[in-house]
Amino acid sequence: MQSEVTRIAARSKKQAMDWSLVLASQGIEPVIEELSESGGWGLVIASKDSEKAFQALKQYRLENREWSWRQPLPWPETHFDWMSLGWAGVLVFFHWAGSVKPELYDQGMMASKAVRGGEWWRVFTAITLHADLAHLAGNLSIGIVLFGLAMGRYGTGTGLLAAYLAGVCGNLASLWLSSRPFHGLGASGMVMGALGLLAAQSLHPSVRAESPRTRRLAGVGAAILLFILYGFSPGTAAVAHLGGLVAGLGLGAILEWLPPRFARNLMLNVASGFLLLVLVTGTWWLALKK
């Protein structure tokens, strides 16, 4: 004889609460209970709703699948995405390619006169080039951490694409604010963009509602402090760094207003990663063709 209720075990209280919201959205009334015998948590639903409930949870898990390289950190709602090492590998590859074929620097670096002359793709390609090994190591030493945290927050593809676009905005800021001809290259504007994305977490609507103003602005203040320490280093493009930081803050604020499951949406992250691939390869194709 079928029992009147069905129990669904969950790994944690948080998962049980998330699942209860999913079921409630489908018109199923779950009860969250603590499983005293195992110390875990679970849901209790009417047996007549069990098939519908399992289908809803299966679809939810598919749409919110966690990547194995996204690892939770000790701080609340903080993840680190090890795929940031993949982007580091891309930058290392371009540095190696530039050492083998030095003309890549002439074709891809940020040259203001050339950009104003129509070679707009240089604001993209310059991000992947570095002057020397020390320049590359300096960007990667902090970049891997900031990229990983931003990608853990906003999604693998979405977070990296947003940081990349922030770096592009930094190059555009240099072009707009510099009247004299200049040359530039490097991913430091993108690194500052990732810093801005992380600082934007303090602008999340729920944080503003529950935290005092000084605490809400702490994230932005910390980003500004790191920007002063890192962004004004001797010989760096301070305008590009500031443009990347501001753009990262703006893009992060937009992402923070989107639904929480946005960062875990598989299709959206795949689409963002594909767009990043198109931007990197497409702009370099134009540079090499020119």
C-alpha cells in the first residue's frame, strides 16, 4: 500500500529550502524536516505529488548544474572558479606566440593613432599581449585570483566575458581621455574590471536592504584601496585601469540585479563563453589580416 507522504532527502538545510521553493512554484506544498537519525534534512510531500515533484527537481538540477571546477570558499556565497587558469593559459600562449613572432605586437597592441585610423580591433587584441614576462606574471599573480572569484560569482563564461569587456572599456577610456598618441598592451584593465565586478556584490539589492550604509560601501572602498595600490604602480596605464574598474562596477551592478540562478545557468554561460571566443579570435583574425 502506498504511503500518504513521500520523503525527499537533501544534502543540507539550504538545499532543502531551495527545493521547497521549487516545489512551491509548481503548486506542491512541501514541509522541511530535520532527519534526526542521520542529522540531515529533507522534504515531506503528499505521495500523489511525488512524480511531479521529482520531475520539477530534476529539471531544476539540470538548469542549475554546478561545474566541478567551481569550489565553495569558507565565506558565505563565495566560490572560486578554477577555470581562471584556462584564461591564464590563453595569456601565456599569446606571450609565447609574440616571442616567436614579434610582429604580433605591431599588429595587436593598443596604438591610439591606428585605432583612430579605423583599426578598432586593437582595443581587444591588446588585452592578450604583454611587454615581457614580468608584466605577464604581475597581471596573472593577482588576475588568476580575481578572475576566479568573479567567475565563481557570476558564472564561468559570464564572469570572464564581463571582465574582458571591462578591460576593453579601459582601453577605450585611455583613447578618449588621451589627446597625445600612445601605445599600450596588457590585461591589467581586465584585472581591474574583475575587481570592479567583485566590489559590485555590495550593491546587491538584498545587501542594501539588510546592511548599514557603511557596510554596503565596504566592498567598493576595498576595491578603491586595491586600485590605488595596484592601479597606480609606476609605468602603468592608470586611465585604462580606472576605466576597467568603473566598467567592472557597472557591469557587476547590472549582473547583481538579475535573478540569483543567472550565474548557474548552463546555456547562458556557454553562450557567454562562445561570445568571448568569437571576440578574441575574430579581432585577432582582423589584426593578422590587416
